[in-house]
Amino acid sequence: MASAPTPYEGFDLQFIGGKWCPGSSGEAQADVNPYDGKTLVTIVLGDTDDVDAAYEAAAAGQAEWAASSPSIRAGVLNRAGEIIDARHDELVEWSIAEAGSTRIKAEIEVDSTRAVTSEAASYPYRMSGEIMASDIPDKENRVYRSALGVVTVISPWNFPLNLTQRSVAPALAVGNAVVIKPASDTPVTGGLLLAKIFEEAGLPAGVLSVVAGRGSVIGDYVVSHPVPKFISFTGSTAVGRRLGALATGGDHLKRVALELGGNSPLVVLDDADVDQAVDMAVIGRFLHSGQICMSTNRIVVDKNLIDEFTEKFVARAAGLPVGDPADPATVIGPIINKSQFDSVLDKIAKAKAQGATVALDGDPVGRVIPPHVFTHVDPTADIVLEESFGPIVPIIGAEDEEDALRLANASRYGLSSAVCGADLDRAVRFAQRVDAGMTHVNDMTVQDEQNMPFGGEKNSGIGRFNGHWVLDEMTRVHWVSVQHEPRRYPF
């Protein structure tokens, strides 16, 4: 059996133009474990000078990388996948320590990262063009597909390794260069680990850079900079709206893909299997302590099942293990930072003040908040209308199927959703009427498969990730016509 590789180190540095170097700001920031507060690494942060250097290196190296053969680009992606396999346990431990992931969630994230890397390795051979017909005699219409150039990836803190690689891997596979700006809470899992992986995989210097810096210093700058052609952002709707405006409203118009907030409903129809619905709701809400954009944010239950569902759901939620995310049994771990922790407590207080009945609660220990369940909730209450990034959930009664649909669609968001029902044809018809980018019948709201289109409607974002949909996002098409014989013009 092969021995485990030597763990990566040197995460106190930036990765810019193929070199590991301290950030130019001179400001040191501690990267801490959200559960116990211990410092994992102290990073000297990057500033706009580092962003300039990263983009300069990316622009210089991109054309040669794009001109390399499909086998070379696919080979780098395949080697990156092999490295992820070899370092699986190391990546899991980093996810637990830096992102506060439970071991269950960390394993899911690393496996998803591996899957999206494998899918991306096929993209160099899927860069297909077309030859199209023309009404003009002796004309041939060709449509070529090519890389965009330089892509910027601004990644989140909740699933940092996977949600960064979801954009980085396909961007590299089709011939783009990439600059990553990871979230301040997860600079290692959100960027620096991937830099190590791709460096080990043999990616040419300059094609990938990671600049870890404060959003207030470099966040807008990486978007408005003249070099990148495409901005991939995963995060809050408020920040995404601003960055989208910067990308499309400045002197350098850019493409954007924005995966933003969610308020995912789970609808339990009157013919649902209640036990199945409870299973879907428990994992859909409490995986990673509810800190997932697709998390089941509200549960809509037909009035004929609501009492049975509530009793069983509350009992299951009350029994979930809470505490240290490194413990394999733990389901509810820490909230990522104090700001998010305070936000969750504020939402709990507002739910109580607005008249919701507390069916389950408990006192926080450190930054770990136990499950909170609310019933008899007004559909216009904040806890229903707004995204809650924590282990809290309202249960809302519906008069019938049409009322359930109305409640499901009564949101500014439209990312994921789910419906539980015994009559599959009926459930699918219901799913097709939900105003969301994704709806899952008899399964939880938290779904992400590397070959399926991931994205939302309304305030949940623009664009699609995964499969050939992200291939379209990461490339451009170029119409080249060829007139084989001289054409007769009207004058």
C-alpha cells in the first residue's frame, strides 16, 4: 500500500505567477478554526499590486496554455484528480479545521471536488465547432469555439474547495488562465490548496494564481480590472449584485456567472410518505449546520400531514449530535464566524418576536447553535422570506396543492427546491411549476452533480455550472464565413 504523501505546507504565502510569496500589503491575518478558535496559519495578505501581478502572469501564459493539445490539458486535470485521491484525508482534515465542516460534510465536499475535476478533464475534447448552411451561393459558415482568456473566480466559505474547483477546473480545461480570490474565512480550502494541487499536477506557471486578501481591499478591484473576461462569483445576493454591476457597467464589459443566495422550499404534498419527507428535511436543512445555499430554508406541509410531520421532524432534529466537527458522529458543528453567528441569533429572536411558536430550541455552546424549529409561522415573517444560513427552520401549513405552490414560489429567490409525494406524475407536474433553477422529487434540496446544470432563477443568480452548460459559460464562439467563389454583389 502506498504511503500517504507529505502534507502540503507554506500556506502563509500567496501563489502568484507560479511563485509562492508573501502578500504585498504587509498585513498579517490569522486563519482560525471556527470551532476552537486556534490559529491554523497566519497569512500575509495580498493587495492590488498582487492582483496586478497575478493578472499579468495570467495574460502572459494563457495563449500558450490554450494552444496546448487537448491531451496536455486533460492530462493536468487527470493528474489533479489523482492527487485529490492521494490527499483525500488531508483535504478532509483541512475542510474540518478551516471551514468548520463536520466529517460527513467534508467527505461529501472532497468527493464532489474529485467528481467535478474528472468531468472537466473531458472538456478539452468537447470543444466542438460547427459548419452551418448558408443561403449565399458558395459560402461556408464555420463556428469555432475557443477559450475566453482570463477568468476570475471569487469563491465562498461554506463549500470552498468544491465551489472553487467547480469554476477553476473547467476554466483551465478549455484553455483559460485563472485568478482566484478566496473568501477571507477559507483562504486555504478556497484557493491555496488548489494551487498546490495544480502545481503538483504540472500546470504551467502563471496559468493559475491565488490572491488572498481582504474583500474591502481587492474585492472590487479583481472584478473591475481590465484583464479578466469572465467573473465567476459564488456568495451572497447583495455582494453578487454589486459585483455583477461592476463587471457589466464599467469600461471593460465582462461575462458573469453569479450563484447567489437561496431560500429553498421543501413541499410535502398530501399523499407524501411522511417518514421519507422527514428524512429529506432533516438532512436538507441540517447538513453543514444549514450553511449551504441549497439548504432547505422552509418546509411547506399540507394541513392533513402537518401534525404528524412536525412531531416526527422535531423528534429527529432534537436527537442530532451537536458539537466538535472532528467527531465523526457530529451533525451540527460551528457557525463559520461571529458575524454569521450573530445573524443566526438575530433571526431566531425575530422569529420569536413575530409570533412563531418554538417547537425546538437550545442554547449555543461557543459558536455551535443547536437545531431550532418554528411552527405556526406567518408566511410573511422574516424567517420565511429571508435566507437563514444556520440550523433554524420554519414549518408552514398549506391548505392544498395550489396553496403549497403559492407558498413555495413566494420568494425573491429561486435556487433549489424539493417536493415529496407518492404520485410521481403529479409531483413532477408540481416540480415543473416551481420557479427555481432546480427541483428534486422525493429527494433533498441539496443536490449537485457534475454533469447537471446548477444555477438559479430570480435573485439566486445568473448562469449555470457543470456539464456542457459551464462549457458554454467558459468559452466563446466565433463565426468565420468562407466565400469559396467570388460573390455577385448588388453594386
